[in-house]
Amino acid sequence: MDAGDTSAAAAAAGDVPAAVAPTPARLREALAALSQAFESGDCSDGSAAAAVSDLLNTAADAADAGGDADADDDDAAAAGVAEEMLREVHAFLSSPSSNQLAIDALSLELVKPVAKLGTLMRNCWDIANAIIEFFVSNCNPRDMLSILCEAVDAPVASNGSVYFVLLFKELAKVLVLIQRRHTEQVKVTLPAVLRVMNAVIRCDEEHGKIIVDMYNAALRIGNAIQEMCKKMVNQKNEELCSVLSLYSLQNIALVSRCKQQHILSACGSVVLQHSKILTFCGFTYLGLLTDEDADLLECFSFAMDGASLAVIWTYMDDEISKYAGAEMESALKDVKGNHTRMWQAINILRYVLSSTHYPWVIKSHSLDLLLTIANESRIEEINDHVDVSSSGPQIFATLKVISMAPSSQRFDILQALIKNSIFPSLTAILLDLVKDEVSREIRRADQDIVESDQLQDGGEWPPPWFSHALELVELILKPPEGGPPCLPDHGEQVLSALNLLRFVLIIDSRGSRSRKMFGEETMRKVYSEWLMPLRPIVAGIQSESEEDGSDVANHIMCSLNPVQLVLYRCIELAEEKMKGF
């Protein structure tokens, strides 16, 4: 098919009258008119450049509006016309006789339609890329930056991801050509780029290879800004590095929302490169884990997500972990050895766990990381003057994190946190949460019985929550370091442990349950080793406080009264159960 036939087919496909259909011949005429206008000096109104742009825009619109019948043939015809027209533009620009003023005029008009035509097929992409690259190399960099940002902000009907990949690549090239006011130019560019990425990721139902190409193109912009940072000094360098780090954190968050089936293999290399940028900007894994490097993160909506995801990706991806080396291990060791930092690290994970945007594979690894931090923590320094209120915000956020975790993992998380808690008040709250979990498990078990109309004899008995709960009660009432619990200082956690034990004893005593969870040996251990040693201690402290009569003594009596009441009730329930053995 020759040029005329191809153009006619394209006109039919897009329902454009053949007389006005955009053809390579008409484009050639428009380019010649443009060249003549600049040679004669009659170019003040810009109409000659606009005529060229109109032809390319019409060709792009015709390609978008192709009919349903013989769609493949129509698309091929439209792509053929687009390729010929792009070649005409490229030949005009690269001609030795080209006028720089004409090139500047075309740069203002052609970037958007050329990029649109570049989405039709690979040949069109290559030529469109060459045209825009020519503009970047031969026109004022600051002007081209504005033109490209305007093109990025323009709505695109179809093949949007391909269109934006092309523009992102050229944005990266023009950024390194900027000579002055680097930070201001970057601050204008990045919001447009991030808006596009967020919109494309939300709209694309299935993220194919092109979305990974977009991630890589966005990474090129980050690399370009990094090169700009290397050329700057002092305060300006610090400011630009701060913006760059926020951009990388935002990108890590957006990459983590990818719907690729194999997200680790598809996107791991992109996250690795952004991790290197964060290192260049002075971020540390300890700072990311504990939020200490996050002074400016609120400026970018997903940057806090990115901070936690940068750590999670390092934890779950072998290549990124290899790059991090000993720094990640050192950061985790530091977090596990400092109670405040442990809470801060757990707190930072809430951004991922609370979001509905991230795939389960990432949330699963974030839960594994949370358990690693909580389970293996070894608090080396316990300061008597440390106040739980100083960690209040982190602790409250951690409780929210726990509520977001799947029920199957909540017990493990709570158990790990209780074992490593140095605050009696916090331990009491966590034990109350364990009691809530036990109640939830009981209701679920009862519902299963109702639905099946019989007990499931094949299930594990006693249920797992029973042994978990008793283990935590023993941890408080019979501390592993030996001796009875420290009263009245630890009265809150002792009361919560007794309440949990009382709740389990009552549940086990219900008449509707044909099987009992407490065996004789377990029940006698609870009675003789946990409850009875505690009774004389509580009674002795109460007696001493009564004799003292001071305000402090009265306060101690008031705080231990509920402990004594629940303790005696537990003893009664235990004695009743032992009579049945």
C-alpha cells in the first residue's frame, strides 16, 4: 500500500473526509509554508506552526477514533500514516537548512501530538522519541521543561502509559541540562509526574510490562535530579536532596501498589535503585524504621508509606537486602535493643497495614518484620525514670497496628509485645487485648458449633488460644526471673492477668461445653504455684497499709483492692474445678 492508499484507509477508519484528512503530503506542504514564513519574517502570529500541529493532532485523534469493523486493518493503516508523518517532521528538523526560529516554534506546538502518535506502534515510538529528543537538545532547556510538564498534564484518550513513558524519559534528559534555579524547576516538575503515576496506577486494572517501563522512566527522573545534586553545594544541595528523597519514597510507595502477579521480580530492581538514591540523600535504615528521617515526609502524600516500604522491600527482597548489607542488620539490632525505638518501628508499619492499596505479599512480609522486631527484642537498658507517657503516641499507634493484623497473627504479636514490655500499664492494656482475642475466638468456636450442629471432634483441643493465654498469665503471676510479682508497683498488670485467668476459668466452667480445657495437673499448678503464693503477699501489703494510714498507704490499698477481689474469685473457681477431678 502506497502513501496515498494508506492515507485514504486511515481517513476511512477515522471518518475523516478524504479532502481534509491529514496526509504526509499535506504535512509536507505545511512544513514548507512554515519554513517560508520564517525566511520572509512573516511569522509573528504563530499560525504556520499551529497548522503543522493541527495536522498531527487530527492524525492522532483519527487513530484514537478507529472503528470496530476491520479494527486491525484500520489500526495498521493509521499507524502507517502516523509513521510517515513523523518521518516528515523529523526530516524537516534534522535538515541542515532548518531555521532555529522555526524549530523553537515547532517545539511549542508539537510535543503533545508527536507523543500521542508515538504510542501507535514501535516504529512510531522510535521516531517520536527522536523528534522530542531533538527539541530537548536544540531548544532552551527551561522552555522545554515547561513544555514537557504541560504535555504530561494533558489528558490522553488511549495508550496513556506509553505516552507518559516517552515524556518521562525526555524530562529526565532536560533536567540535567538546567543550569540555574535547579530546586525551583524540580519542584514544578515532580508534582506533575507523581499525579500522572498515581492516576495511571489507579486506573490500570492489570499492570503489564508498560507500567514497569513507567516506573523505570520515573526512576530516570530521580537519577537526573541526583546528578543535579552532585553539581550543587551547601544549603541548596541539602534542599534538593530532601526533595529527591521524598520523590524516591513516593515512588517506592507507588511501585508497591503494582498489580503485577510477580511484584518482587518485576519491580525489585526499581526499588533497589530508589534505595540507593535514599542512601545518597543521607537516609538510614534506622531513621526509616524509627521515623527519625521523616521531618519533611508529610509534604508528599505517600512518602510515609514509602519510608516503611523501603524497609519492608529490603527485608523481603534478596538483592536489596544484599545492597543494604550490614546496615539493615545493625538498624534492626538497634531497634530491638531500645524500647522507644521498638515502638517507633512498629508504629511506622501501620502505614502499610492500614492501607487497602498494597498487595498481600507486601503486607505479609510487613507482618513478618513486625514479629521479628517484637519477638527478638532484647531491651538492654531499663531506666527507672522512663515513663510510659513518653512513648504514648507510638504505643497508641501500635495498638492500631495490632487491630489491623489478621486474627491468626494477633496472638503472636501480642505475646511478643507483652514479653518485651517494660511498662506495667502497657502490659495491662496488652493483656486486656488478649482477653478480647480470647472472647472473639470463643464466639467464633460457638458459631461453628451452631452451624455444624455438633462439636468438631477432629479439632485441636485444648484450642491454641488457651495455651497462649495461660502462658501469658504465668509470665506475670510467676515471673521467669523468679519470685512473686512486684506489688504494688506491678498491680495493673497483675490485675489484668488475673482477669484473663478468671475469664478463662469461667469459660471452661460453662455447662454447655462437654470437654474441659483444664486438666487436673494444669489446674493444680495454677492453684498452687500462681494463686496461693500471691494471696499472703496481697493480704500482707493490705494489712501494712491499713496500719500505716498515710495518703500513700491509702492509695496502695485502693489500687490493690480489685487485685484482692479478683484473686479470691480465681481461687474459688479453681477450688470448684479441682473438686470435679
